Amino acid sequence: MDVEAAVERIATGDFDGDGWTDVLVARMIFQSPESFGIDVLLGDGTGLRMATSRLFGDTPPELTHPAAVVVEDFNGDGVDDVFVADTGMDAHPFPGAQNTLLLSIPGGGVADTTGGLPQQHDQSHDAAAGDVDLDGDLDLFVANLSGGGVPPQIWVNDGHGAFTVSDLLPPAQSDLTRNWYTAAVFADPDGDGDLDLVLGHGDPGRDSQLLANDGTGSYSRHPSDLPPTPLGDRDLVLDIEAVDLDGDHLDDLVVVSTHTDYTGHHLQALISNGDGTFTD
């Protein structure tokens, strides 16, 4: 490992399908253009063993600024896969970076299948996985900021872990001059069985939003925004998680916010009212 690079993200999953928990480690240097190879440690029931070279040889996938790691079964084989949202260099001119996809392959291996993603240098700050069109596979929402000039997008899965950009978002949510987001999660706060999309704003003075799913994966903005945080107009959302906090079988939200200069923080519990609105 390169000692000057800090560990930015750690994710766990069973990446080789042997029933033991494995660990993925992603590193970076803040505001640097330098990229660093990921490391994968495989569990065997007695501990963890470094397996990066065995899985990828001398050229593991490299990341510049791993902002989010999503562990899900994207190719439908019952084994965990990994999507990494890469912000790229977090400094002017904010060039963005290519996101990364690692899929499980037969025999307990892991392959770099980034070629199955849209090939674009976007400034991805977060990502969320969910079956937006109810076709049995997991799609992705990628929360892109303005760097790279690529707007927020929903990527549709072909069922085998290859993704294409869709037109499922409303025009305003695909327009970087009007909206961008630093956090996102799929949730079912109205209990209708499809996944709505909750977006945490990353731009001062704007509101976090719920996009309602019409049951086919096409989204429209709910008329009510999420309740604001007490941090005022200088806040941005760091993370959102969906969880049923009150046992009514509707997804509620836990929202973490900070000031735009990353000082101070606030934690919200937003309880679903069952109609796409929430009570703080």
C-alpha cells in the first residue's frame, strides 16, 4: 500500500461467494489528481487475506476520490458486486472521473467490468441502488455534481450488470443549472410497492426533494419538499438512509446535514406520513 494515501472508504460483502465476509478498501489523497488501486481482502473463516493481486493481477482498478461504495448483486448471480462513485479530483477545475463496477464471476473471482457502465467523467458524489422499473434487477441513481458537466442520472440495468443512461428523471432534476445532489436513497415511504427517490440537496438555498415513481420507473417531483434542516440556507446533506423507525411498514428517513464549509452538523429523523410528506 502507498502510505501517503488515506483510507477513504471501506465496504464489506461476500465478493467471492464462499459464505465469508470480505473487505474492499479504497484510498485517496484529498484534492489530488492521483489515483490509487483498490485492495480486496478475502475472508476464510479464520481472518482476512490480501487477495488484490490474485483477483486483478498487477493492475487493480484505480480510484481518485471514492465518494460512495454500493454493494449489491447487480448481475443476478447471488454474489455481491461493487459499484464505486468516483468524484475525481475535488478541486478546480473539478474534472470528474470514470465510475467503477466490479462484478463477481464464476469460480469465486471478481472482474473489473467498468466497461459496462456509461463511459463518462462525471463528478459523482453519491449513488443509490434499487429496482426502479420492477423488472427484477437493480438499477442505479448517480448523484452527479457540476464537475464534468454530466447531470444526475438513473442508469437502467440490463439484468446482467451492464447499465445505460435513462430518461426517467424529470427535466429539472437532469439540469445542472437547476439542481444537483450530494446524497440519495431509494425508499417506499407511501407503501405502494415501488421505489421513490429521495434526493438530498448539495446547493445552498435549495430544498431536498422526493421524486415519486409512477410504477414503471418514471419519476415526477412530489409537490412537497422534505422538511428543512435547522442549519439554514448554508446547509448541505451528507447522507440519507431509509428505515422504518416507527414500525408502520413505511420507510422513514434519517438525514445528516452540515454547513457548506463542513462545520457543524445536524441529525434529523423524518417520519413518513404515508403520502410522500414527512414530519420532522
